[in-house]
Amino acid sequence: MPTPIGLVKGPAETPLDFKFITPDKTKLKVGEFVYYDLNGKKVLCRVVKRYPLRLYPDLYLSKPTVSPERIVNALGINAKEFELFEVRATIMGYYDPNLGFVNPRIPPKPGQPIYLAEAETIQEALMKKRPGEIGSMHIGYLLNRDEDVPVVLDAALVTSEHMCILASTGSGKSYLAGVVVEELLKPYNCGAVLILDPHGEYHTLKELEGLEEFRRGDYSPKVKVLGKGEIKIRVCELDYDELVTLLPRLTDKMEALLNEVYRELSGKLWTSEDLIEKLEEIAQEDSNYRSSAYGLIWRIRRFVQSTSVLDDYEHIELKEILKPGQATVLQLTEMEEIEQQILACVLLKRILNARINYEKGRNGEKLEYPVFVIIEEAHRFASRDARSYPVLKTILAEGRKFGVGVCLISQRPAKIDSDILSQCMTHIIMRIVNPADQENIRNSIESLGKEMIEELPGLTKGQALVAGVSINAPVLIRVRKRLTSHGGTSKDAPMEWISWRERNKEEKPVLKARQRRLFWEE
């Protein structure tokens, strides 16, 4: 039988909270897990507050050179009174093989012993999966434990119910996203993953193709990295509204004319030249529309035909970029923001339609398997004024039924529409200091309590709060080490400055002498 770490004092402020008294000085950190016995069940609880039961009088602290313990001993007072702590804990629940995770809503009785939760007790109660099982995602370890207690998410729920990773700059969100991709490409998941990468941070995932940890039998995952010149969308895939967005400062007459031509060509594999030909015909036949038609032609040549991601004939095939056991990285670094949004809009719409076609037996482009899309800098794509907002909102609301999962990664959650953020059912939140970002998280994510939100500013790099459907209760974690190198490391400016000086220090005197010689020769 384990040794109790404390005894219950009584209920706290809420029905799910209680207080207990403990002499422990080291183990019971905020966020630690304890349990009490309820009819043979170990009911897991989380420590949320810790207070000294008795404080030293201010007078005992008036001389920093004299410890208060010496004063207490000199006065003959029992020093143990100052070594007791009152701890507030929240009841979480226990795991039942038939019922799943159960919160009994029965607090422990006064005087009942409280025990420090063993690693196996925590894993059984909180984790839906074990490391290495089919559908498992081992992303890190419990933060408050010296021993390694793996934190494992349910990959099926992550990829179907959507996920968000939110953090301030430099907190490690892209590093964590790399861990997520690694787990999805392990042999026990074989994921079909697409990554929209605006900063070129995910190309290092290519390294996993040569690692033994990712191989099993004839399975070996692939990583494709596509740059600007390799990413193409056929012009005829654009919706009318997307086409209008690309063409600036349209008059009402221009919009009416464009709408007429677009409707005439819809349903065909038309090109930008087809658009221009139709407009030229109208300009020749009707002088009232001549200036508007030529204005549209100029805009199509300037803003459609010169846009690198758009093409009349080339087209990304979904089955080339989305396959089980493959991650495809679309590097958007050289694209304008509007191009990035148009690309995201068209691709996401095609993916959703392809999954709907397969599930409902319709004609057209089909994908026979679920897919998972990771979107970096998600605030660019998920704010209300983004071109990709409508389709992203549709996928977050309906994609679960058709096997289209999304992971939103952002350093500015306040800029993400709250309706979209609330649809993410697994949340990984790293250090966030901005009050507006914290408020948006509090309003959008119902599973996080006040105490959890208060933890966010105190997290350091590589630490995170994980909550949602893929784990039975919120936990604080430290992210595991990646198997591939991280492509998003910050530049070490002082080292690069020094290195540049070292490389160029011999060239400067020669250059100056040459400049003087040329001056006098002139």
C-alpha cells in the first residue's frame, strides 16, 4: 500500500474542489496529480493551489541574516507548524473499461488519505492510447514529473476533430508541429498530411525518410517539398468571387460583364485567354461596354496571368500530394499573401469536394482516404477578411463527417475568428502573454478553466498545455525531442556578424588602396 502524502481537510469553493493538508515541501507542485480511493477506484485529481498553512510573523522576517527557524527554536515554538501546507485540488475522475473516463462527482471525506499518483495511474486515467499503439501520438512528457511519463494523444480524434497549436513567437510551436507530423508518419499511423508552410520551416522533415524509427516491413514514409514554381492551380478552378478578389478596383459595369462571361464559360476547362477572347468579342460588338471590357482585359493580363500560382493548364493532382504514408510541404515563402490565401482556398475546397465525392459515390475528383492539413500562420487564412475564410469555416464545421482534418498554428489567436477556433477539439497552447490572445482563447475554448489560462504566461520554451477530446483531461507537458532537425531556428545575429567580419577583414585594406589608386588616376 502506498504511503499517503496528505489528509483531506474538507470541500473548497466549487463542488469539484477540495482541500487537503500535507507536510510535503517538494513533490506537490501546482499541476501535479494525486488521487483518493473511492470504492477501489483511484480518482485522479490535479493540484491547482498550494498555500503555507501558517506564515511567520513579519517581525521574524525583519533580519535577513537571522533565519526565522532560529527565532522559532529559541522561543520554543514547534517549527513543524510552519512546515504544513494547505493544497487545493480539482477532481478529474477515473478510467472505467466500460464507461470510459468518469468523473464521480463525489469528493473525498474529511480525514481521507491522499496519495501521489503513480505514472501508470496517470496514463490509465488520462491517456486514451499507449505509446506505439495504432492511432497513438506521443508528443511529450508530463511537465511536473522528474520521471518520463509519456503524454499520448488519440490520433484518430486529433485528425478528425481538428486541432490548434497556439503560442507566442519563439515558444516552440513549429517544433511541436514537426513532432506531430513525425508521429503521423510513424508506421502505426501512416498519415496523409499536407502542410501549408509560409516560412519554409518544414523542409527538414525530409530527413525522416532515412530514419529506422519510421520503417516497418515494407512501409517507409515519404516527404515531398514543393516550391513556388511547382505549385500550380488551374485558373478555371477559381470561383467567381476569388476571381473578382484578384482583380482590383472593378467598377459595377466591369463586375457585371465579368460575371456574364464567367457564367458562360463555367462547366468547361477554360483558360485566361478564353476570358480575354470573350471580352474582346463584347468590346467589338457593343461600344457601351468597350472601355469596361478592355479594362478587364488589362487586369486579367496584369493580375491573373502574372500570378505565379495560377496557370491555364498545369494543375496539382490531389493524389500526388495526398497519400497515406506521405507528408507534402507546400513552401509559400515567395508568394504574396493574396496568392497564399487563394491557394489555400482552392486546395481546401478541392480536398473537401474530393472526399464528399468518394463518401457519397459522386462523379468527379475523389480521395479514398482521410487527410490532415496543417496550416502555419493560420491567422492569415482564418480571419474574417481572408479569402480562404469561408471554405476553412465550412471544413472546420463539416469536414469531420468526410475525413478532412485541420491543424491551425498561430502566434496571434486573437486574429483567428472565434467561430473557427471553437471548432478545434484538441488544443495545444504554449506560452501566451498578450491579454487579447488569452481572452480569445478563454472565449473560444470552453474546456480550459481560469487556473489553466493563468498558467500560460509562466510556460517556457517547449512547454505546453494540452486539452480536448484526444486526451481525457488537460495536462501540462514538455514536448519530446524531435527525430528530425528543426527548420525554424532563429538566426544568431552576433555570431553571423562576427563571422562576416572574419571573412571580410582582409579584403577591406586592399579595396581601399585600389579605390585611392583609381581616384588619383582620374
